[in-house]
Amino acid sequence: MNRILCILLILLLILPLQGCKFKDIDLKLFVMAVGIDEAENNPNKLSVTLKIAIPQGDPKKAEEQVQIITEEGDTIAEIVRVMKSRIDKELDFGHCKAVLFGEKYARKNIREAADWTMRRRDIQLTIYTAVARPSAKEVLNVQPVTERIPANSILLALSKDGTESPFIVPPAFAYVLQRRIDERGADPILALVEKKSDQEFLINKSYLFDKSKAVTELEPEETRIYNLLSLKNLKTSLNVDYQGLKYAYNIEKSSAKYKIITPTNGTPYIEYKIKILAEVEESHSGDIFNEKLLRDLSAAAGNQLNERVERTLSKIHQAKCDPLGWGLRYQSRHWNNSEEWKEWEDLSERLEFHVKCDVDIKYTGMVR
Amino acid sequence: MRGSQHKKESDNLLQCIGEKLSKSTDLEQRSLGTSDQQVNLIYLKSVSHSATVNRFVISPFFEMKDEKGFEEYIASFPGSKPSHDIKEILELLLGGHVGIFFSDNKVYLFDAVRVEAGSVADAQTEVIVQGPSDSFNESLEVNLNLIRRRYQSSDLKAETTTIGHKSKTKIAIVYDETRIEPEVLKELKKRLDGISVDILQAAAELDKYLSGNKYRLFPTTIVTERPDRAVFNISEGKIVLLVDTTGFAVVLPAVFNDFFTAMDDKLQVLPVGWFLKGIRYLGLILTVLLPSFYVAFTSYNPEVWKVQIALLVAGSRATVPYPSYVEVLIMLLMMEFLTEASLRLPKAIGPTATTVGGLILGTAATEAGLVSNIMIILVSAVAISNFVIPLNMMGFTIRVVKYPFILLATLFGLLGIVLGLVGVIMYLCSLRSFGKPYFKIFGIDRVRITNSQKERENG
Amino acid sequence: MVKNKYFYYLFLINALINVVNFVPRGLIAQRFSGAMMAIVISVPIGLLLMYLCIKMMSKFPGEGIPEIFNANYPKPVTKFMLFGHTLLWYIAGLITLIAFVDVTMRYITSDVSPLLIMVGFLVVVCLAIRVTAESILYALEVVIIINVPIIIYVLFKALLNPMFSWDAVMQVITYSLKAPSYGSISYATFIFTGYLNLAVFNRAFKKIRVRHIWMIGVVGFLVLIASVLIPIGYQGTIGVERHVYPWFSTADVLRTKNFIVERVLFFFYFTYLTLSLVSSIVHWHVALEMLKGVFLTEEKKKRKIDPEWWMILAFCIVAFFAMRTNQFFRDRAGLLFLDIRLAAEFFLIASVYLAYKRREAKKRE
């Protein structure tokens, strides 16, 4: 009996220990997205915008409520502390899913912001990063009508869980961003989110980074080609001109492989081999397809795609960025560890691109 | 001269017993016959069968008219026993025998035990869908009969002993000689000898005394009312204790897994059996961990959930005026009250209690904003999954086990739950049921032993 | 007495727990200077030590190191050796616990004070180390059987993720031809150290015999490769260095759509916390038994409080002091422990061999 009393007493003594920091879910505010900008008036200061979800009791009502707050200061951490005195509940970054860098800020340097996202314990490593135009604050203020959970639409778009647009680059999670900033022979590439109106945003471009600095913007077309090169089975359709008429084909399967080839004498080049299995989606000719037409169309599509890919690749190359990780690939295939990086730096200057697109349009769709 | 001396001794005995049993209205003392051929009868009306006495003792006496012949007649009955020891006589009288004192100073105890037991009824606490539905009743003989009929082997042994200074409860140790492990039997007998209680009225009580440690949390013996379970376990090399007057049997040694086996499992097709077993373990995990997970997630780790659920919980908890663990405790206690109430209520009122408690209380509580919607779902899930466990002993244990987990979750969050789990696993593994490990993930060891024994038996 | 299969569990628990015990960190720090080669070399070394240890211990069926030493060595030597082993095993368990307090603080609940977390760990561990070796082995089996499917799930999830950079992995593999340092070999051989727990757990085995020892080699090699290369595939060849706990960062990278719980980190945390606790229980059980071998060699006197409790109290007090160290000191201490450990392993096996020789000599007389 004494033993039981002792145990009960100990339990009673332990209970107050938890009281101090115990915070229930209803006393927390969930930050859904963070936007980081340069301060409007002072380029040395930062401006942070938080998009906060306000939970509602009735799940059947589908109206979302958000609070957006912006604050300026020297460091992100400082700004967040200041914000805490503007709200009634504890900020929780555990559900934060996106960090947007304002375009101006991204062009300067995103290193400290990337570091903050990696270092803070409650921010997940799988947070999405993207560049926002004109600024992160304005993009976060966009309220799409289809949105049911605050900031969810941006997430769904960036993660490709929702829409599968071919113009959105593969998700740049915080850890991918950091890894590419650190890695020798790979550079980050981030999607660009633009504000179109108060209820709509547009994601179809991307930003090439030189390590932590945004350098060049890729146009929608180039972004799509980048996706074709970096992803397997990209879901998109491409146009082809054949004998003056327009056709469009839908990609069923696609794969891109490359090899870095360094001939002993002669310029080094990267050989891209792209294999596409497709079906006709649209035809402006009105003719009934036959085998020959399909074959010719495939060949024409391959040639035209060659050109487009080469144009995109040379643009990327000219920007001196490496979003596809060629440098890493070169190093990983060479065993002379001490010289390989020098070699690569040397030969990447005069790199050429050979692209072989093998488009196979196999089906004509539901009609011939 | 000698005769009269004997006479006197026998009378003394009778008188002595009469005194011991005085102030009992059910004492019956009769003298039969003439003055020189006098036979005295003494018995307790309440435990002896009066019709038997009339028919097999009194009537033959008057038909025979010869005391010698009558004595031989009585001695030839299977249940009759001569005795002179006053203690033994007294015990047997209390047990329902009739004491017959002959004039030549012989005392016979005639078996006329009246057993008041219901007929073999359907199982109440361990209901199954298919398979035999009879259950043990309060009579040891009937119970032994139920087992013997199902296990017709000369290897089946049934030793009896008594426990309880006052209750003198008869206990039969039933086992298959070739299959048990002798150490277990030895251990059991040692422990049975060590039991010193006045009254033993239920098999579950025996289970409590046998296992030694008072503060033990999990049952280490199975208490069952199903003869088929008893027989199955005997064939598995276990020992069954039949307790007279209780209607339940104790099976030992038990392992954790046994408590999650229903007798239907044997009847099912194999994959279905696995599925059912899987469901039970899932139910176990749910009922123990759900409330504590709720506390841990709402209070410490809301980031574990997907956003949608986190917002939903946060929203539904907005009006709740106390921390999550208080909310959980209130609702769980409510549920326990409900279970207890409907358990003890007469069958006619039972459903009313559930309706009032479950439906009206739950809905009203959420409407009033005293508990969150999610909480109601959770509590009902906990309650339902608790009832999945086929054996009640384990079910009751599990009902208790979830509270420490809630405490741990309030103190440590998710970490506390994991700590608790490791603690429980360590605890279960350190338990022994009569020297056998109680919790092992593979019960294969035991099966193999029985297989090799089966081969040996077959020659 | 338990079956020989429990030996595999003793191996597995150490192999799996390496992830928290600084092994990946030590190897990753040397990924460009011989870590890969160390992994390859560690397999034969580990297997050889394991084989020798099993061979030696099978000469003493049902006996632990304390009994063997006490019977075959002079008293001061025995006490000294046993005390040294106590320290090593104690530290092995302590490192796991402290690392996990840290992990919990970083990834799971920063709301609970680290002291309270430690109290929680110590209560579970200290109550558990007093039970019999057999019980611990049974618990070990249960925990491993529950957790291995989760680990396999996490591994598959990790390897099938399109974000996994095989180029980064290949880049590190091209550094395989560098000569390894003693340090990296000792980190890598930690994987195989589980067999050493036989020192006390041999009491539960009838006569230890292990079949398919090559299988242990294969599993150990795969575990090592996975625990070094998977973080590199996710965090990059350079960036991986940034992470304090590379494996927990890696688990945080993974997500699943199929459960209410989205982040694989929590499954991983659950798995590794249970494994760590059990591993600490195993290590401290050995430490406790060794310590008992130092102090309780005489016939047991009836005391009011079991002297075991004083030892456990000492364990706890030291643990609280160890909590005061900082992150970098712990890293160094953890790696230093791994270094010393390998040497101590050789020493232990040699001393058992010597004990065997002495016993044989005594028998001949």
C-alpha cells in the first residue's frame, strides 16, 4: 500500500513539470507560407511576409480564412520574433510548406534565407521554394477562388500533386536547394510564381541560379524543355510543323539520357538522347493518317525538337549555370579525384551539345 | 459387555457430532429400527439429497429387517466409506454424505450429495459464431464429463485437491500426462500448496493467488468457460484447473497470444483466421494508443498530421475550455461509466443506458462545445476496438493500460508513447507464466515440441 | 536457455543503431579520404573478430565474462579488466541515449526540457536492465521484428525517390581507392560489434553456434553502404556535412501520401527510438553485470537495498553530468569511443582466449 502511495505521490510531483510549455493545438497559429523580400525602402533590410491559416470549427463550410502579416528587419529570426507580438497565438512553422523569395531578393543572394529554412528545427526539409514576381508579399496576397486551405493552391501547383503543368520545374525542396548551393557541379533552378491578378497567379517560367544568386530567367518554352530533359515521362504536348500544316502530339513516355564525351582532340560535347513515345492529339490537315505520314511526322517532330532542345541548352550554358548537374556527372564518372574538378571547369567553357531526339508517334488517337 | 462398550463409543461419536452441528436447522438425525437393532442416521438436509436417502437407505432397511445384511448392502455402494475419525466424518457430513451408525459400532458414510447446479448452459462470456456452445457449469463432475467426452485418452489425468479452509473448494488438475512439461506441473502444485485462504469462490480468484505478484498487470492464466478451449489447451500440453462451484476453468501456462485467440479461429479458413487475428491486434493497438496519440499530436506535435486534419482539429477544439488530456480523460471516463453501467444493468434497461449515454450525451457535449467532434469519433473507436479482444480478463487489463499511456503522452508527447511502448514490451517479456516466457513473438517453440511428441506417441 | 537465432538479433541491433551512434557522421566526414575503402575492409575484420569471439565463448557455455574472469584470473587483474569493460559498455549505451535526447529536442518535441527527456529514458532503461538476459533477448526480438519492416519501408521510399541523386553517390564511390585511416575502420567495424554483447548474454545460450556467418557479412556491408550513401544521395556530396544527424535529415526529406501522418520522419523516429532504447538496455545490462562482477564476487549478503540499485544510481548520475557537455564535445567523444572500442575488442577476445588456456592448464594439473 505504501508503495502505491509513493508512486502516486511521484506522479503528482511530475505533473506540474509539463505545465510550463504545454501548448494545445488551438493555441497555435499555423504558418502556411513564408515570403522573403528585400525591404521596400532599404535594400539592406529584409521584409518577411507570413501567410497564416485560421482554423475553423465547421469542416463543412468551405470558406478559408487567412491572415497575412508583413514586417521588416535585419534578420528573419528577428522579424519573426517581432511578429509574435502582433498576433494572439503561438506561431507554428510545422505546417509551413512554401518559402517564396522575392525576385529582387533572389537576384541578390538567397543564402541566408536558405540557411534559415534548413536550420530552424520546426521547418520541414521538404518545404517548397520558388521565386516570386513582383514580390513575395504580393504573390502571397493572391487568393485563388479554388483554394480551400490557405496557400494550398501554390503548394499543389509547385508539388504537381494537383495540376501537372509541364511548365513547372520539378519541386525545389529546401534540401534540394541547399544541396545544389553547396554541391560542386550543380546549380539550383526554381520555379517563378507571378501575380496575374488578385485572384490568380501564373507559374510557367523558372529562374536559373548561379549557386545562391538568381541569374537568368527561362521562358515557358525553355522551362518545358528543361523538364523534358530532367524528368521521366513528362506530361505535355508539343507542336510540329509539317508541310506547312500544324500538328500536335501528346507525349506518352519520354526519357532523356546524356553522356559527356571528351574526344582526345576536338571539342568536348554533351550528347543528349531523348526518346519519346507519342500520339497525335491534333491535326490541322484533315487527311486520314497513313503509316508513311506518321513516320514522316515523327521524323519532322524529332528534327524540330532537336533544334528547340539545342537552343535551350545553349542558353543554359551561356548563363554559366548547371541546373542539370553536368559537372557532378562528369566528376562521378572520373576517378582522378584531385584533378577532375579543374578539368571540368576547363572544358565546360567550350562545351557543345549534340541532341538526338527520337520521337516515335505511334498512335493517331481515337480517329485515323 | 464388550458390545455395550462399543455401543457407548458409537453413541459418544454421534453425540459429539450432534453437538458440533447443533443450531443448524437443516440437521437431520434419525434412529431406525428396534431397540436392539438400532441404526442411527445423521445428515444435513441442505446438502444431502433427501430422496436418495429415503430410497436407498431408509426403505431397504425396513425391507431387510436384518442389520447385518443392511450393513453389507450399504458398504457395497460405490460412494460409501467406513470411518471412525470424527474430523473426517464431520467433513464428509458437511460435504453431503449421510452418516450411518450401526449398532455394532461401525460407521458408514453414504454418498448422497445433492448438487444444485444448473444444467449445461450456453457460453455467456465467450460467445462464438460457430462451434460448440456449451459451457462449464458449477459442478465438477459435469465439467469433468464435458472434458472427458472430448478427450478420450488414457493419458488424461485428473488429480483433485481442496483449497480454502472454510469453503473446501474441490479443484481438479486435468492434464495430458504425455504432453505437459513436468516442471510446470511441479511449480503449479507448489503454488497450490502455498495458497492459504478461507474461501475460494471463483476461478479468476485462483488465478490471482497462483501468480504470486499482486501488482502484476497482465493475466498470466486464462480463465475460460468453454470446454472446447480447455480441451484444445490440454492437447497443446497445458494444464487445466477445474474449480468446483465456479463454472470456470483456469488454463495455464498462458502466453500473451492465447488471449487473442478465439475458438472460432480454428474453424475458419486459414487466411480468414489470420485476418481475424490481425484485426484483433490492430484493435489492441488502436484502443491502447489512440487517446494518447490524440494528446501527443494536439499538444506537442501538430506538424505530424496533414494540414487539413491539423486545421480541422484546431478548429473543432477552439471552443473546448481545457487542455487536450483533460478532454480525453473526461470522455474516456464517461465511456468507462457507460460500459460499467450497461454491464451491471438488467438486460431490459441496458440498451437505454447506451442510447442515453452514447448518443445523447455525445452529441450534446459536442454541440455545447465541451469536447471536439474528433474526440467523439476517437472515444467510440477506442471503446469498440476494446471489445474485439476475445477474453475478458485481457480486455479489462487493456482498458486500464491506456491510462498510463495518456499520462506519458501529456508529459512527453510522442516520445512518451514510445517510452511507454518499450516499457510495456520489456515488462511483458520479463513476465513468466509458471516458468514459461509470457511474451514471445513467435510461439513456434511450443508447437515444435508438441509435434515431436505427437510423433513419439504414434510410435 | 535460448536458441542461437538470438545471436543474430544481437548483431542486428548494433548494425541498425549505428545511424544514431555517430557512425555515419564519422564516415561521412571522411567520405573523400578512404571511408569507402574502410567499409570494404571492415567486413572481413568484423567477421573475423565475430568468429573468434563466438569460438571462444562457445568454450564457456552458459557463462559470462565476469564468471570466466573471476574463475581464471587473479583478483586485481579481473577487477581492473571488468571495470574497464564496464566503462566501455556504459559509454556505448550513454552515447545512444544522449544522442537521442538531442535528436528528440531537435526533431520532435522542443517543448519538453532535455532533463525531463533524460529522466524518461533513464526510468525505462534502468528498470529494464535488471531483468534476466533471456527477457532482454525476447524483448530484443519483438522490437526488431516490429521495426525491420518500417526500416525496409523507409529504405525503399528513400531509394525510389526521384530526388535521390545517384550522381552524388557515384561521385563518392569514385573516392573508393583512397587508403582508410584507423578511425574510419573503427567506425565501420562498429556495425559488427553486436556479437560482443555475448560477453554477458552468453549466459542465456546453451552452447553458442552460429551458422551462415557470411550472411552477417553481407547484411553488415549493405547496412554500412546504405547508412553512408543514402544521406549523400539526398544532401549532396558537400552539403551532407552540414547535417548534425544526417539520417534524421534524410528521413525528414521523405514524405508519404498514404497515411494520416505525412512525414516519414515520424515513423523513422519511432523506429529508432525503440531500437535505441533497447540497444541501451542491452549495453547497460552488460555494463551492470560486469560491474556486479567487480563488486559482488563474494557470497550475497542480505542487504536492505539491493546493491544493484546503487550501481544504477551511479549510472544515472553520470548520465546527468554527461548531459551538460556541448554538441561538439559529444561528437568528439563519440568518435573517440568508437576508436577505443576496436582496440578493446581485440583485447577482450585475447583475454578470453588466455582464460581458456589457463583453464585447460588447470584441468591438466
